[in-house]
Amino acid sequence: MGMSKRTALLSAVIVTFGLGTLYLGLTMKSARPTKDPNSWDILIFTQTWPNTLCYTWKSSNPAHTCNLPSDKNIWTVHGIWPTKLGTIGPGFCNKSLVFNPDLIYGIQDKLNQYWTDIEIPPKNTTEGNSSSLENKKESIYFHEWQKHGTCAVVLPALGSEFKYFYQGIEWSEKYNMRDVLDKSNVKINSTLNVADYWKAVKSVLKTNAWIECATKHDTKEQMLAEIRICFDKTLKLIDCDGIMKPRQGSMKKSHALTNCDTKKPILYMDHVPEQNISTNANSTISNSTSTDSVLTNSTVDEHSKLLYRLKRKVSDRSDEWITKSPRHFNRSHSYQPRTDTPFKQNLNRSNSFPYIPRKEWDLLVFSQSWPYTFCHTWTVNSNTHTCNLPANRNQWTIHGIWPSKIGAFGPSFCNNQTTFNLNSLNTIIPELKNRWTEIKGSTTWTRKQEGELWRHEWMKHGTCATSLSALDSELKYFNQGLEWSKQYVLSNLLEQGGIKPNGSYPVNQIWHTLRTGLGKNPHIDCYFESRTNKPYIEEVRICFNKLLSLVDCDPFRRNSNRPSTNCPLDKEIFYMGAVV
């Protein structure tokens, strides 16, 4: 009996010790990443050296190939990672925010340049079937948005796919490591130690960065792989201190922001090293540049790293252009009449291009209005104003074709002797009513006649366009507007970039979407309602030369990669829904 008690006591001690050991083991593990999108402290902006990434990608599978950027000296974006200090993540914060490639349609060319999807999987041929099937691989944009973008959206500045990826482009242009290292006299093909690279970045950016290395399998040499810089939640550049706790004995405290061996030199190579197949077959990948690697305290053996890479899914302003926040926008604030012009009293709806007493011009500005914004601006402050909306509720309407001098406004009213003959438009009047709609109406008007908008556009602008034989009559002038309206359907162009009525979008997204669809730079005009402090997209203008070929609307603007607009860059632009 006594023996049974001792056995029971011993068993209890063993069980208690086992549970305690299990508890300690669990609590001593590295902090696990959380999915709470608000539980992060810092944004890590990671740039990759493409030659090193290509080497590690090919190392994992000899059939892998690389899509290297056209600029051989540029560092490409890996990602923007919201990160909790001392641990990983959070990640995959909101599965309902499904990646929509349409929303980055307007910046795809820039993404290919700065945020290149370098890793190309092999193509497999099914036995007994001649058809070639490419391995499915999510784009890097899909992966980065799903894992990191869905956590970054808690910041308004990163609150959509477009904003997230466009911020990466802007940071890449402003802080590209090609330029940072070059300014500190670190050239490609340098062989330096980690402290040299670390000090080089700090000498330019004045903040502490993370230096990431990969290892050559045959020679065990270190290669410069990634450089990570950090931002706070106001998007201010800050030190990366604290993004990872250093592993015991692995590095000196002053050089904690690295995974590199501080005692070995690091190669900054101008080429992708050849793979040593015999060595590679029996070697493993160490210190790889796989997505979001090495932000962990635990030591991972080389074999586990190889398996991690093989299983990994990677998915398919140095010159700032600043617009001051507008105080009082009206419907065409960017092209308002000069206060000193003697013709001010004659300007009505087309006051966006004030008269200048010259007949010379360089461009034809074809302006289309969003009828629901224009109707809003016309009725918002008047109980008597009414609107005549087009039959096609999703159609932008024509405002006019305006001969314009680059760097000036006008000319206008080029022939005061001419008259307007409405009968000459009889064959196209039904189409003009729908596509060149005279929206303004009023319950108090008694004398307004049909075609007054067309009369105004012809007298003010058409009389200047007649210097072109293609536009030298009312019928030719108005018919050209109808043709362009059918050829450049703005609602369709905007929808390609995921921009639809009843939504709000950054003007950058609107402008880049149109620019991509058109192949030329447009101008975007906004109406700013001071009562609600809300900007509305109102007009889009595209430009043609005297051969009627589409051209940039801003041929001499210093930074033609930034929007030509009067819209605020720091606010969402509202795209009103159709009035039913």
C-alpha cells in the first residue's frame, strides 16, 4: 500500500515536470506572427539585387529562369512589410481583400521596371501530350498584396492596392540602392565587409538599414542580396533598429542589422554567377533572399532553408512634383480667366481657356465632361437650375475641341465676321444631343434656343480650328468631336484600371490608368466643393497635333511622369455615379 502511494507521488511529479517543461518550451519560442492588421510598428521597404536573387532562384531548380530588369544597375523592390518589432508579421491580415490586377493596370510598366517579377518557373511537358503546360505561379504582386498589403491598408496612405504598389514605386525612385550606394562610392563589383555597406547606406540616408546576404554554394562566398530600410506609420524614414533580435554569438551588437557573416567579405556582382551543378546538387541554400526571410530569432538548418525555398510561392521622387492643396477650386480652376482680360465678361461655360488676341496655336485640346459632376456643379447652389442628361447614362459628354497655344491659353473668337449655321448640322443633331449634350437648363429661362452650346463652341473655338482643312466647317468640326468621342471612350478606359462610378480614387491612379490606355499624357480637371471639402472628377482632356494625331497634353512639363491636373494629390477624387 505504501509502495503504491510512492508510485503515485512519483508519477505526479513526472507529469508536473513534463507539463512545466512543455510550457517553458512553448513560451521560449520566437514570437509568432499575428494576423491583426493593427499589431505592427514599422514598415520595412526591401530592395533586392537582381543578380543575387536570380542566382538563388536558379539554385533551387536548374530549370528556373529569370526575368531581369532592363536596367542592369537598378535594385528592384521586394516588398513593403508591416512588421512588429522583434518578430515577423503580421501577415495575410484580410482574406476578403482579394488581389485585383486591374487596380494596378495604370502602373504596370513602372512595376515591371521597379518591382520586377524576376523568378520564372519551368515549363513542363505532359507525357503523351504535346501541349506545354507552364507551372502555375502567383505573381509577386499577388503574393505581396495578400501577405503584406492587406495588413498595410490600415494606413490611409496605403489603403488600396494602387496606393500600396505606387508607394513602392515612389520609394524605389527616391531611395533606390543603386543611387544610394553610388553616392557613397560603393560601386558594382566591390568586395567589402558588412560594416562598409552598412556605413555607406547610413552616410546617405542617415538611418540604420538591414544588410542581407546569400551564399555561393561552391565557394561559400557571400553575395550582397537585399538592403532593407524602414519607415514609421507617417511614412517617415527611420532606423530599422529592433526589427530583429540578434542571435546569440552570431554578430557584434553594433552590426546587429544583418544576417551576413561579419568576418567574411561580401560580393556585389555585376552578373549572375554560374551554377556549379555537381556542387549544387549536394548543397543547400543559406541566407537566401526568399520572401520575408530572416526576421526570426531561431536558427534554421540549411536543409530546412532549401525546403522552404522549394515550397515557396512567389506571386504573379527624386524629383517630387508637388501641388499645393487648393483653397477654392471652382469647376475649371486650373484654367480660369485672367482678371485683366478685357474679354472676361464674354466668357461663359468654356471659361477654362481665356481669350488671347492671337490666332496661332499648337494643339487641339479635346475635352470631355462627366455629366453628373457637371450637373452637380450647376445645381448645387441654385434651386432653379436643372440638367438635361444624356440618354446613355454611362457616357462622358463632349465639352469642346479647343485650339491651344502651348504655355498659354487660346486663341479664341478668331473670326468675328463668321456666323453659326445650325442647319448645317441637321444630319448629326441626334448624335450631338447624346454625345455633345447641352446639360445646362433652368426653370426660369424663356429664350434659350437649341444649339446654344454648339453655337458658343463654334464661335469661340471652331473659328480658330478652321485653319485646318479637316475642321474648316461646322459639320467637320462637330463631326470630328463625335468621332473622337467614339474612339476614346473614357468610361471604358477608366474601367480597365478598376475605376468605376460611385467610387473614390487617388488622382495618380486615374491619371496613370488613362495614360496607359491612351499611350499619351492626359489632363484631369476637378471640381472642388468647398462646402463638403470634396473633390470630384469633372473633365478629362486629351490632345492632338495639327495632323490629328494623339500627343501628350504637357509636352514641355518638367516631370511628365506626374499627373497634369488641378486635382489635389492628397485626397481621394470622387467619381459620381450616374443619375437614374
